[in-house]
Amino acid sequence: MSDLSQGGGNKINDPNGLSLPHLIAAVIAAVVGGGVFTMAGDMAAAGANTGAVLIGWLLCGIGVFCLMMCFFGLSRYKPELTGGIFAYARAGFGKFLGFTSVYGYWVSCLLATVSYTALMFSSLAYFFPVFGEGNNLPSVIGASIITWICWALVVRGVKVAATVNILTTISKVVPLFVAIVAIILSMHFDPAVFMDNFWGEPDGLPLWDQILGVVGVSIWIFLGIEGAIAISGRAKYSKDVGRATIIAFCGILATYLLVSILSMGIMPRAELAELANPSMAGVLEACVGPWGGALISLGVALSLLGSMLGYTILSSEVSFEAAEQGAFPKAFAKLSKTGGPLVTCTVSCAIVQLFLIVQLFSEQTYQFFYSVSVSMILVPYFFATLFALVCAVKKDGYANASSKMVWFYRVAGLIGFLYSVFLVYAGGMQGLMITTILFAPGIILYAVGEKQRGEAVLPKAIDKVVAAAIVVFFAVSIVLIATGQISVI
């Protein structure tokens, strides 16, 4: 355990960089968003009964822990690779696949931000009915204002935004903690209901399909666990990157397990599935009365406010690092006078704004945007875990590690890699096809950057094969959309 706790040593990356509390807050703010308040209803709506939920959490807990340890191990033994997911994919598999990884991560952050807006304003509709279901004109105007407030904070400097992030993280954790305690003290948890929910209806979905539904929701609510790694280049001490990730993971997992178990003992699965988002408001209201719904609605709004800021930081930083390391066009590396990532933050917020406008004319829901966000981030997860496995097997960077720790990281790398492959399978063919639609424009962005630097575009055979595959799947996806077999609006 001492090897794990030591992180990457005492090296100072930046005397004015982010401290351990800032990094922990960045991870919690990115991970604990609206998902924790909707997951009970989302899992129930996916047909998952208590048994499937517990099995799914077991798989997710092991898988996400190994994902996290891949990132931790790389930050510990490959500390020179700052910028996180992009740096790992590029070091292991070359420039184009590195770009594909960082591009997928960037777009995933943007889609996560968009998915939060409808849920945020549908929650605020509890107090201000004018916001309706969270996707009408007043909601889009409100979301746009918040988006550009986040822009103003981030361009002033990541440390300024991260300090604000600590405050919003506290404001989201407190209502969640109060809700858990209130459910426990209300004595409304019924073991009989919990057991009735355990295996569910005889004519329900097959257990494996239920588990896949749980996994799809669980990976969404853990999205961002690599958050401290993504801003590792801004850390004051490199050792804090791994520590922040582990501390945040343990606290978040415990919270998620409590919420899942408690909800399954309050009401039957069918009733949970029918609850409007955020479903936790209905659960708490059933326990303590109307004030419970108000508390959760406020908690969701505050939680998502912090998450929007957290994802603005992450999307800006990861694309800024990519530009500095030669993957994105040079203009993306431009800083503001106060040291903030000016261009990347502006472009990121502008894309979010575009999606907000599209949302006015779309029938897709919060769940659709988060499912696509998950699909996009699976590509960088795949490359990062594979790189971690290769490094551990070859002992690349592990020269000073004990043999036990090397084997630990080999096992973690293998499970993390297999879990990332499993997540692609769980996402289904439709998720894969929609993902290729979003990846295709990235090839153009990559080509522009390479031309600016006078580099050959796609010089390697593997790069050409991957690019061609993306274009082919893109064309097939367009045909499927045109024929109504895939819906994106």
C-alpha cells in the first residue's frame, strides 16, 4: 500500500499549480453530476432488478477501479507524460491514434455538458415552472448564460476556476449527504420491498440484459474518474494526481452504492422506473414528504452547475495540452493574458452553445446525450488501458517498482483493458455508429494541424486504415440515419 500512497514522488510541476484539494474537487465535480440523482430510475427503467443492480455494481466497481489504477500507475511511473489520456495514446500508438483519443475525450466532455442542461433546468422547474422539461427557450437561454459564465472563469485561469470548483463541489455533496441520511433516519427502507425487487418479475428481461443496462448507466456516472489525470500538467505536485484519483473514487463509489441499495428498498422497481427525472427526488419525497423533492431538485441544479464548470475546465485543458504537444492546430494553444486556455475554452463553449440551439429542435433526451458521451470516451479509455498494460508487461518505467507492484499493475491493466472492450460491447452497434459520425470531422481538424506544422498527414499504414474505417462507418451511419434505422434528432 505504501507504494500506492506515494504517488509520483515529490516533484514540483508548477509552484503555482493546483493542490491536492483542487485536484480532488476537480474529479468529484466532473464525476458527481446529475447521474447520481437519476441512476436509480435509469437502472429501473432499463429493466434492472436488485440482483442485476448488485451484479452490475460488482462488475463496474472492479472495472472502474482497474481503469483508475491504470491512470494512477501511468501517472506514478510515467510522470513525464502530462496531459493524461492524449499523452498515453500518443506515446503508445503514434500521433494519429493519440489525436483520435484526445478528440474523443474532448467531444465526450462537450456532450456531457450538453446532457446536463436539460436535467438542470427541468430540476429548476420545480421552483420556476417556466423552464418546463428543461429543453425549451427559457432553459436554453439560461444554459447559454451559465456556459459563458464558465468560459469567463476558465479564461481567467484554471486555478481561479478550480477554486470556484471547490465551492460548487461542497454545495453538491451536502444535499446528497443530507438526502442519504434522511432516507436512513426516516425508516422507510423496507427489507421486504428490497427482496421483492431482488430478482423481479418472472417475465422480465433476461438477467444479462439487465446487467448490461446497469453497466451502461454506471459507467456514465463514473465518467470523469480520470479528471485529475487530464489536468496533471497543472498539478503542483505530481504525486497528488494519483492520490486525488484514488480518494475521489473511494468516496464516490461508497455514495453510489448507498443510493442504489436504499432506493431499491423504498418502492417496487416498476414504480422507480416511472419516476420523472431526477428520480431521487421521488424516492426522497416518498420518505420525508414534499421538502425532499425540493431538496433534491436544488441539489441537482447545484450539482450540475459545478459539473458544467468542471467539464469546461477539462475540455479546455485537454485540447490545450493536445495543441501544445502538436495534435490540435496551433491556435488552440493560445492563452489569455491571465494564463487561461483562451482559444480552446472559446471553441468548446461555442460548440456547447451550438448543441444547445440544436436541442430546441430535437426530441432527444438527457439520456441520449449522455449515452453518446460515454461512447466517445470509450476510445481514449481503450488506448489508455492498453498502453498501461503494455508498459506493465514490458516494465517500461517500472524499474524501481517491486515485483509485486509490477504484477499488480499488469493485472489491473489487463482487467481495465478487457473492461473497456466490454463497455464497447455493452454500448451496442447503434452507439458505435453514432460515435463514428462525430469522429469523422476530427480527421479534418487533424489534417489542418499537421499541415500547419509541415508534417505528413497519415504517414503510417495503420493510420490510413483507421481513418478509412472511420470514413466508411460514417458513410454507413448516414445511410442508416436517412433510412430511419438510427435516430439522432
